[in-house]
Amino acid sequence: MNIFASLSRRLFASMCLFALTLTASAQRWSEQKANDWYAQQPWLVGANYIPSNAINQLEMFQATTFDPAINDRELGYAEGIGMNVMRVFLQDQLWQQDPDGFKQRLNTFLSIAAKHHIKILFVLFDSCWDPNPKLGPQHPPIPGVHNSGWVQSPGIPRLLDRSVEPQLKAYVIGVVSAFANDPRVLGWDLWNEPDNDGGGDNSRSPAAVKAKFDRIAELLPQVFAWARSAHPSQPLTTPLWQGDWHDPAKEDPIVKIQLRESDIITFHNYGWPEDFAARVHELEPLHRPILCSEYMARGAGSTFDGTLPVAKRLHVAAINWGLVNGKTQTNLPWDSWQRPYVLEQPPIWFHDVFHPNGTPYRQAEADLIRRLTGRGTPPTTPTN
């Protein structure tokens, strides 16, 4: 009896230790763990990527329009100027439509990225642009309009319908579990700009915006918990983009959740270099890695020339909006929603780095990125 009792106690102790280990691994990363992770990364420089032949996340990854060849070609452009990370948006209905096929396509995409020595920061949900996404063929770009086909995830009807919540949970756990220990994945951006009311021409009534934000504030901690239940080896985050980040008394409820739950700190900034640096300094007291996951809007004062040297000096990752000019038309400025550029083109590109044929919009920018990263392949000089 004593032997059996001893074995039982040991078994019980082992089970408790195992349970405590699982619980610990499902908590927010400590500052030490987050900084140790960041110390293992090279300086991360890259772009928010959607192929030039896709208008949105659905067109990028639906089976009928997923195009590995164009992904391969365009990620090659990025590798050539020293970029080593891409931020890539997903959409929850892709999982609902075909989870196995979706995972296969993500695996194919990750293999292509790894071929070009590029890691991926996946975005699971997004509060920006069209609130009514639909599977199937996507509409063509609206002439002269910036990002005219981008879609939210989940769309407002699915967000507000509580019966859909188990589907959202299955999506988060399913995708994160599939790649939880995959070295090709840099991290998980769980919700892009969760406190964004939509943007573009999708402005809503104050009551509707409040309902959206209230629901996201309720759902966002659960999304972190769902992702952590998959025990990913990669960090979790959600980007800050507006408001006061250094005074808790001035933070809105969603920002409080973002700062409380994120393993690493990500933020967006489309301002002048001085503003970029000021925002970084607001976040430094958090003592966690800082990654800028959106910047570079030439017409707004955010440029590679101005911002990228500041990011390097401050040891901040820098992921600009847009790689290749295409169906998203993000070379056009935000004001194109009010004044479409159909009779004339803007004086400068707003976002994006390359023409579809791989020619840089500004060769000096490509050279700067290559020089600051110390990576990439200089363009070949034609011989006579």
C-alpha cells in the first residue's frame, strides 16, 4: 500500500507540475522573455505585403486566386533590397470556408517566404475598411481610390453576432496551432487597429461605432486567450495607432487591453521622423521590444529617408505599408476616398516600393534600405 501511495503521490505531483507548466506557458511573456526573443532577431525591416494581383486578403488566399508564382516573384524583390519580414493579413471567413485548404495555402506561402529569407507576421483580425466582406470573386478596384477593396475581419455582422463567436475561436486556435512552432512565422498580430472605426467611405453612426468598440473590447482579451491556448513559440501583439500611450489615465479601454496583453509592442506611425521618435519614446518605459508595423506615407511626411534611420538608431523594427503597386492602389493617398484620382495622378506615390515589374519607384529608396540593412543584392549594371 505504501508503494502504491507513494506512486500515486508522485503521479499527482507530476500532473500538477504539468498543469502549472501549461498554465505558465499560456500567460503573457515576461519582459525578459520578450527581450531575449528580440535579441535573437536581426534588425527587422520589411513591408505589409499583398500581391499586386489581389485587392484584399480574400483574393490573396482564396483557392481560385491564390498565386504562388507572383508571391515568389514579388518577395524576391523584397529580398533584393534587404527586407527580411512581411506583415500579412488573413481573413476569418477563409478558415470557415476551407480550413484544410487554407492551412495548405498558408504553408505554401510560408515556404516561398522562407526561400527568400523572409519571416511572416500574420494578422488575424482587422477593423479597417469594408465592414461587409464576402467570399467569392471580389469587385475590381474603384478607379482612382486608395485601397478600395480592403475588408474587415470579422465583418460587422459576424462581429456583433454572438453565435459566430465559436467560429472565430476555431479560426484563431486552428491557424495558430497549425504554425505555433514554425520558425517561418515571426509572430501573431491578433487584431489590426482594433479601435479603428473603419475608415475610407465606411464611416458609421456614433451608436454603431460604439457597438463595434464595445464588442471588440469584450472580445479582444478572449482572442489573446484563444491564441495562447495553442501555446505558440512566437509572440502575440496588436498594434497601437492613436491616443496617449504613456498616461494610463488617458488610455481608452481597448488601448489598455492592447498594452496589458501584448508580448511585444507594435505601433503605427505615418508622421514626420520627429513624431515617430516621440512615439517610440512614449513606449520605451514598457521595457519590451518595439516594432513599427506600419509607416511610410510619403505625402504625409513619413518616408524611408526620414524614418528608417531613426528606427535603426532606436532599435525599432520597421515595416512599411505596401511592397508592390497593384490592385490595392495604395500608391494613391487617403484623400482619394473624397477626391478620386481619375483625371490626374498625385505628384508622388503615397505607399509602395516597386512597380509590378520590379523596378523601384525611387532607386534611391531601394539603395537606402539595402545600405541600412546591410543585406540584399545591388542591381546589376548593364554592360555594352
